[in-house]
Amino acid sequence: MNLKLSMAYASLLALPMLGLSDISAEIVHVSTPATSLVLKADKGKELRFYHYGDKLSDEDIRSMTSSGAPAVNAYPPYGMNTRRETAVAATHTDGNMTLDLVVDRVEREGNVTSVSLKDKYYPFYVRLNYRTYPETDIIEMWSDISHGEKGDVVLSEYASGYIALPYGDVWTSNLYGEWAKEGWLEELPLPHGVKVVKSRDQLRPNHAAHGEMMFSLDGKPQERSGRIVGAALCYPGAFKLRTLNDNSNWIHFFAGINEEHSPYHLAKGETFTTPVLAVTYSNNGMGQVSRNFHRWGRDTKLAHGDKLRDVLLNSWEGVYFDIKEHEMVQMMEDIASLGGELFVMDDGWFGHKYPRDNNQQGLGDWVVDTNKLPNGIKGLTGAAKKSGVKFGIWIEPEMLDEKSELYEKHPEYIIKASNRANMPGRGKAQVALDLANPKCQDIVFTIVDTLMTKYPEIAYIKWDANNAMAIHGSQYLSTDRQSHNNIEYWRGLTKTLDRIRAKHPDVVIQACSSGGGRVNYGYLPWFDEYWTSDNTDALQRVYIQWGTSYFFPAIGMGSHISAAPNHQTGRRTSLKYRTDVAMAGRLGMELQPKDMTVAEKEQTRRAIADYKAIRPVVQLGDLYRLQSPFDKKGVASLMYVSPDKKQAAFFWWKTESMAAEQLHRVPMDGLDPDKIYRVKELNRIDNKALPFEGKTFSGRALMSNGLPMPAFHSVDKADATDFSSRVLVLEAL
């Protein structure tokens, strides 16, 4: 359904609730086909929040709002009740720190409903916005804050949105981790008091925590049953999620920018717009909430979310900084011979005065190192065309090294506090450009624009960001605006990305940031995919990709076959296992093909061909998680199903190996119970086929019983490994 139809559908859904654009209206019903968000908006009174969850009828809503059912403030301000958690706080020009917000008007335009609030005394205004996506049962919310006072009003809290959930046996699911262990899943009963999930890393906010959360309203969360609310803050900087479980019989959830150390001086007539908070709900478990986010992400957030992604080879773990032209050409020929479609040259190709031979110099000087690449980028794009693959390149345009020509010329361009020394990061040399400064925005734009203008054959950019904003300070912002440092960086970056995408809309761009530091919907409107983790170990990737799948679709999840032993963990797993894990996302390779044996190359060639056959269902299908690795059952399993239920790809991986082990059978999900499916194993290495190879089963039988997976592969003893895996394709007859 296109956007115009979506807007029309949203309007039709609201027709029974009369008077939504009338300022005297009392009931605001923001709805999608399966969900309702109900507010009561009496003019001159506090905006009241009644319900978010299952779709309610008009009669249910009338009864709820007229019978004295409990309600809470829909955007609680600070000051008139200092004991509660709040969504917005401000200091007026006269020093008064209270807000008393009441409803002024309700408006609807297309699929957006807006409720305007104003302070009873001060000319201070908050506009709460709710946008619906009927096809995916997503509601986006954000706030616009402004005032008409004579001087600056200082905002100390500015939440994007607030929802209240009924008190009960509520559990939370959220993601945590660190470098090389991103996206780890944590599921816990919600404690009493305040639970805070936050990031203070402005440039790589999603390593240690994630700006997304699920709430199970019926105890321990389940994949296929139970009431689940999902929330995702779409912000590319430091965030804060707060959940309050108090004695009010409500669970209060706030999400927005991490306001710590970032009071915002709002000028008269200026509007402060918060990032979007996206929420969704299902009474069919976590799986449906994830599928809602995946479809919404592909349809509305991810750049080119409807286009299949290429199979690629990235040079990083193959050669690291040791870039050589003949080796790049050889790697292009290798990936082409294996059936791949894209070669990406990673870090190490640039620098003149300070050649990029390590992570301590050269960053910021985006000139080709002709000692490494005598024929330059043009020579490589020509070689790629000759090999029959596309060409991509790595850049890190927001960063520079102290040992660089750019830094020597313009030390004033970096993020730095006055009267303080630099705080370099990666390699004890890396610092960040101050993107609050328009000149630095121009630098970042020019880096990309120059590459794309000189070499329009570049099809892919790996955009990295390996440094934290280690020190608070801007050499560009005035002394009275230093607290805007964090927010102005992101405003500068998004302005720059807008310029890049306006001029170069078709190039594929990956968001990488020391691995998974930027896996967030706040980035993805400008990016086609995200690098989930620098850890390419297949076993850990089962866990990392599982957690990431709670909110983010497989089409954007870069997942690469790496070498054994793995470069991060030293673990040895079979080529099949590494391939079967990588096939569950956007398949790529992260190794040196010339180090592979002839047999390994032939196996990989077959596997890439197999992946291409299931690529549409993996990248554009619906995900059904079957057995979580976090349950410690010894196996993990998931599957993708095409929207028409005619094709499915089933993945099964062992996650541990024990003597005399018994592995329980995993029922499938998402199939048409009345369709008959033929089973075929992909990437097969066994000496004999599985007993069900080529057989047919009803969707009902597969979802009831599953298929028995042997604990080990039937291979020669010399080829036996601890970790077995299976990929099955199911085709409806």
C-alpha cells in the first residue's frame, strides 16, 4: 500500500470518532487495523491517556472514557507535581521552573493527529504528534516544543513520547552488550521503581545499550502468544529510555534524547522537534511485533528497503591495512568466480603525507595512496567492471587523526573543550570533526561527493565511525551554547546526509561504527544496511543476529562468512556452519579467497547460488523465530516465509556440543497449514541426503511436528566438526 493510500486509510479509520479536528473534541482515537491509542482532550484541561493496545470499538472507547476508568497525564510536565517522572521540564525566562500544560486544540492532517498543549500562564507550547502506518500497525510519536517568551527558555527534559501500560506481570526485553558482543538479549521481570536504559556515547550509541524495548504484559515473553508492546526510539545519538513501575497501577514509559548535560536554550520563535518514537502492539507475541517493525523499517525507514542486496566480499579481514592494487584485483576476480556481485575495498587505501598503514595516521586525508594503488580508484573500478562485479569503498568521513594534513591545517575543526587537551580515541590518535560547524559539514559532504563525482561507478560505500565523543566541547558553538554540543552534532550530520542523498540517491551505504554502534532507525533513512558487529565468529553471530532481529530486518543485516580460526575469538567452525549463519542475513564474505582450498571454493560457489534462490524470502519475507539460543537448549532456529506463503527458508544451528546429546524437535511457523511443501536442503555437505529430502509435508504437519535434525553431519571422519547446521528451503506445490 503506498503512502497516499496509507494516509487515506488512516483517515477512514478515524471517521467514526467525530470531531477530531474540532478544538472542543474530547476523544482522540489514534488507530491502526489492530491497535488503538486513546486520549481524552478536553480544551483547557490536562490531556489524559487511557489506553494503548488492542483495537477498541467506538462503544468501548465511549464507555471507557465516560465511566471513570483510570487515566494519566499523556505528557506529564515538571513542576506542579515534583514527585513523579516527567516528559518535559523547562526554566522560564523569569526563573520559574514549573509547567502547567492544558489542551488547546486537536488537528488531523492525513495520517497525522496532533494535540497542541499550552501553559496556563506562560506562552509555552507543546505539540504532540501521532502518525499511523496501517499496513504495519506502527504509530510514530514526537513532540514540537516552542514558546513566545522574551528571552531563552531552558529545556532540561524533552521526551519524544510517553505511553502508559496497565500494571501487572510485566517483563521487559532489551538489548545490551559491548564491542564484539552487540545485540545481546536480556529478558527480566520489570522491577518496582525506575528502570533506565541509556547511552552516553554520542557517536556510537548502540554498543552497550539499544534504544528499543519490548514489554510483555502477560509474564515471561513468548514468541507466538501474549500481549507485547514494542518501542523503538529513532535517534542517532545518546538516548534514554525510562520505565517507572510505581503504586499508580500503571507502568509509565518515556523515551527520548539523553538530556543529561544537554540543557537546551530555546530561543523565542524557535521550535525544538524531538526524534520519533515508534510503537507497535500485538496480542500474538514478540514475533508479530518484530514483523511489524521489519515491514515498517523496509517500507519507510531503510534506504531502498524494497531492493535486494548484493552478495559481497569485503577486504578488511582478508588484508587489513595492507592494500595492494594487484591483490584488490585478484579479490574481485575471486568473488566474481564464486558468484558474488560486489567487492568492497576497506580501510588503508588513502593518505599522502601520512599513508594509512595503521590506525594512527592519515584519517581525514582522502587522497589515493598511489604507492598502493598506482592506477588509483579509476583502475579499480575498471578492473571491477572487467571482472563483472560492482565496486565499493570504505570511508570514515566524520573522523580524522591528529597525524593528518587536515588536522595540521585546521585543529579548530575537531570536537574539543576550551582549555583542555585533546582526547583521542582509536589508536590513541583519532578525533571527531565538529559537525555543529557548517565548514565541517561541507568537508564530510565533499568527501562523498568528490568520490561519487570522480568515480560514478562506485556502487557501495561502507561508512564507518570508530570514535566516541570522548570530551564535551565545541570550538564552533558559543560559550552559552556549549550544552548544545551533542544535539548540534546530530543536526549537522543529518543535514549533511540529506545533502548527500539528494545528490547521490542510488549509492548503497552501510552504517558501520566499530561494528554495531549505529544499529538504530535514527540512521537508516540514509543508509541501506548496518554492520551488526565486528565479531564475525559464526557461533556468536547466532546470538548477535538473534537479538538484533527483535527490531531490525534481515535485508539490512550485513552477515559475512569469515576465516577459521576466527580473527576475533580464535574459534574453529566449519565452512558450512559459517555459511549457514551468514545466509540468514545479507550474505557477504570477510576473508582472503586465495587462502581457500579448491573444495572450499566449490562449496562456497554452490552456497552463494543457493542463497540467491532464497534471497527474496530472506531479505523481504516475514521472520519467525523458533528456538532462541538464549534459552540454552543446545540449538537455535528461525525461518523466513514469503508473504504469499509459497516459499520458506528454515535455519537450524547447534549452539553447543555434548556427548550423548538429545536435541528436541523444532516446530515450524508462518506456513499455510493447507499448503503442501516440498523440502530441499541447501548448502549440503553430507555423504547422504536427509531422510526427508524431496519429500512433501503439509504446512500443518510442519508447524505441529517440525522435522528431526541429526546432531551431526554424515561426513568423513576428517571433516567432522562440533557444530552442525541446516538450511532447508520449503516450496509450496
